[in-house]
Amino acid sequence: MSAVDTTTPAKVLAPPPDSPQRPRVNRRSGGPAVPWLLLAPCLAILGLVLGYPLYRLVTLSFQMFGQSQLWGFKPAEWVGFGNFSKVLGDSEFWQVVLRTIVFAVGCVVFTMVIGMLVALLLQRVSGWVKTLVNIVLVASWGMPVIVATTLFKWLFDSDYGILNALLSKLPGVQMIGHNWFASGPQGLAVIMLLVVWGAVPFVVITLGAGLTQVPSELEEAARLDGAGAWGVFRYVTLPILKPIIVMLTTLSVIWDMGVFPQVFVMRGGHPEPEFQLLTTYSYDRAFVVNDYGQGSAIALLTVLLLLGVVAVYMRQMLKIGEVE
Amino acid sequence: MSTVATPGRRKSKAGWNLLGLLVFVVAGFPVYWMVNTAFKPAKDAIDPDPSLLPTGLTLSNFRRALDIADFWGPVGRSLIVSLSVVVIGMVIGLLAALAISRFAFRGRKVVIVGILAVQMIPLVAMIIPVFLLLNDLDQYDKLSGLIITYLTFILPFTVWTLRGFIVNIPKELEEAAMVDGCSRTGAFVRVVFPLLAPGMVATSVYAFIQAWNEYLYALMLLSQEHQTATVWLANFSTKHGTEYAPMMAGATMMAVPIVVLFLLVQRKMAAGLTAGAVKG
């Protein structure tokens, strides 16, 4: 979010180092078939495991497809927009949509802002502090999601969790026995913390690598021209980091809209209604209620929603692709 | 580095260091607590007023974790799946990345949009048709089925990331090599590949971690007796919800090798990401 709002006008001041002339494209060797030959294995695999299932997802969402169709007792029955009108007419669906959007936006904003702050901080600390923080970041980054989820479950355990024990040490606070997952918003806040904790390291390390590419002469020049710390960041650092920020934000949106195992495992495989996000809701419809048609319809709607959200960034990415 | 060390900044540096240490403590605490719990006597884990420092050192939680369910089988399966996915994904992904970053051809834009677009599809959205597809191909409950399914998210990722590394390598270097008599392939092998290698290491590591961490497909596409490490741990937590100490021992065993691997390649990865800095 912060990427687009704050950086666009600044581009004029410091163009990305490699943009001035468009690279000439080499047409000397190889015919037009070469790139397609290189792409062929990739496209074949994606066609099989992605293209076909996607097609199947679309057809499923227009079908009545339950248990008996799964086992092949009955043929799938075409029901037109039946699944969609059922889903869209359900007020629970709209609550889930809203919850998913709030959750994902929260995750992305916190991840990007904290990631940027920590990356900038790491430029200013001594070497040994940087090493310590890096070790911790890499450790939490490499942590498998399922490990992190079970770990947070333990930290936030109502009776023996360390968090409640520590909070209870504060004067006048009695948190032992407090169940963080009794209410949806509070439980989802814990899950958001889990997602952000796992996502920040990637952002910090990628931005950190980007920051080393910012020429120090440019920063010095800006400083000599009277720019403060904020000015240098805003007009020198941000524009150079912009492609990285756009990419990181896009990836974060994709990942945070697709959060599934954190909720699923945190709630012991059966998320309560107030914990349902679009992903778990679709899963629930398909594999718990055994209505694969409706489940597919919800999944398809999720994909469409995501396409809408990310379309803006796609255009941005394509522009970057053009320049190259 | 890029900050200028001017005299009189010492004091502010101490402030930054303090802030850095705070980040270290807050971000590192969950990991510390996992390891702390794993090595702690089981009765201390259910102390309502837990001590923040280690209270004793025992391996009994690890023994208990290994007793509860087969651990090495799931880990072995996770390794086979992740390594296969990385090798296949890197080879095929590199070819595709070269195609979209070094060639101009009709349809290039469509391919790029496609690669970007498919990354936007949440895995969980595809689980229903993927399940049906593997069923039709007789690949349900087979590692090969899981491997090919993982390529749905690893391939677009490797293609897009490698493309990013390749475009950072100046084309002029390749052209110079070709002027000096290299073939296009020769120029790639001698000039581009060495510059790309650190980036490939970084990409492989990301890919490996993603495959290793995957949970939903592993849960849905393999039966209980062929479960992978992530499913093993998640099941562990549902069946023995209150036995946190052995669970943290299991979590530690699953996470530590990955984290160590990460620490080892960390420097190379940073080098990979900054290799593109030497331009012109």
C-alpha cells in the first residue's frame, strides 16, 4: 500500500539506475521457436496441474457435485448459476469476505511497515547487533508455518502459555486462564501476529539487500542539499526500492489472502464460524458439508476478488517488465 | 555502508543498538521458548508461573515425541518431495526464465501475465479439482503425485524470481562474450551462469522451504500412513493437544535443520541479491 502512494512522484528525482535506454533485443541467433522450446516443459506442466484443474474448478462451480458424484454413483448435474446465487445470497458469505479483506490488509500493512522499519534500523546498528537480529530473522523465516502455528498455540495457551503468565505479572492484570480464541476478532489478531511474525523476515532481508544497492553518493548528495533523514528516505531510498516494494507488497497480498493452515491448525481442523476466512470457508463447504460445487464457486469468487485486488499491481509489474 | 559515520554520532548509535536488541528479543522470543520448552522437564512445562530461564536439561520430550508416532518416515518423505520439487522446478524454471527475459517473441507478454496471474491463485482454491485430477491419474496417495502438484506453486515462483536475477545481469556482458567469439550458449555458460549462480542458490532455498512447509496438499493428497513432516506435527497437536513439551520437541526437530540450512546459505543469498549491483 505504502509503495504506490508515496513513491510515484519521486521517480523523477532519481531514475532507476538501469532505465535510460531500452536494451536492444538480440535477434541474431535462433529462430522464433527457441523461446517456445525453452518454455515448453514449464507450460506443459502448468497446463496439466494448473490449467486443467482451473478449468475443472470453473465447470465444478456450475455443477451439483456432492458425495455421490465424487464416488461416481451419479453423473454431475449442470445447475447454471445455482451455486453462485446460493453463495452470494448468503449473508454469512459477505461477512467472511469482509473479514478476509480486513485480515489480509492488516497483515500486509503491518508486514511492510515493520519490515521497512527493521531494514532501515539494521543499517544504523553496529555489526554485532545486525548479526544477532539477522540470525533471529532467518530463524523465524525458515520456521515452517505449521511449526510456527503450534508454537503460537503454546505461547497463547490459556493455562500454561507464557504470554498470559507474563501479562499477569503486570500490576492489576490477571490473565491466567484467559482464552485468546474465545472471540473471533481476538483470535484472528493472534493469527495475524503469527502471519506477520513469519512474513517480516523475508521483507527485511529483501529490502536490506535492496538498500545496499542504494548508492551512498546519492544519499550524501541529498544530505548536502539539505535533506533530512525523512527527505533522503522519501526522495532517494524509496524510489530506488520501489520495484522491490511493489513486488513484496504483491506477494504479501497473495499470501495473506491465501492464509489457510494457520487458521485451520490453530483451530484444531475445525475453525468456528467467526474464524472463517474465504479459504477455510471454501474448504468447509467442499470437504465438510460435501458440496464440492459450492466450495468451487467460493474458491472461484476468491480468485476473482484477488484478481481485482492485485490487478493494479499487475499493471505496475508489467511496466517494470516493459522497461527491461 | 551507506550511513556516514560522522563524529558525535556515537551516542545515537547506542540508541539504535538498543532498539536493535529489542527487535532481537521480541522476534527471537518465540523460537527461544520453543527450544526452552523442548528441553525442559515435562512437569516444568505446566508450571503456572514458568521460569523464563532454562530450569533443567532433559531429552525425555524428544524420546516421547519419537515414541508417539513415526517421525523419520514423514521427514524422509518431506525430503524426497522437497528436493525433487526444487531440482525439477529449477531446471524447468531456468529455461522458462531465460525465454521470457532474454528473447523477444510474440506472446511473451501473455506468458509473463500468465506466470504472474497463476501465482495469485490460492492453493486452497485448487484443492478440489487437483484432488479429482490425481484421483483420475491414479496418483492419489503417491509422492510423485504430490511432487507434480507442488510444481503448481514452485514453478511460477522460480520462473519469476530467476527472471528477476537474469535481467539484473547486463546484456552487454553476454554480447561482449559473443563478439569475442562465444556462441550464445557459450556466453550463457561462461558469463551469465557464474553471475546467476548465487541467485539460483537463493531461489532454490526459497523453493525448498516453500515445499517443505506446505501443509494443505500434503494433508489432502496423501493418506495418514504416508503423511509428510508438517502433517505429522499438526496431527501431533490435535491428538495430544495438552502435551506441549513433546510437541515443542517435535517442532524443534522439524525446524532446526531448516533454520541451520538457512543460516548457512544466508551469506550467499545476500551476495546473490546484490550481485546485480555491479553494473556497467
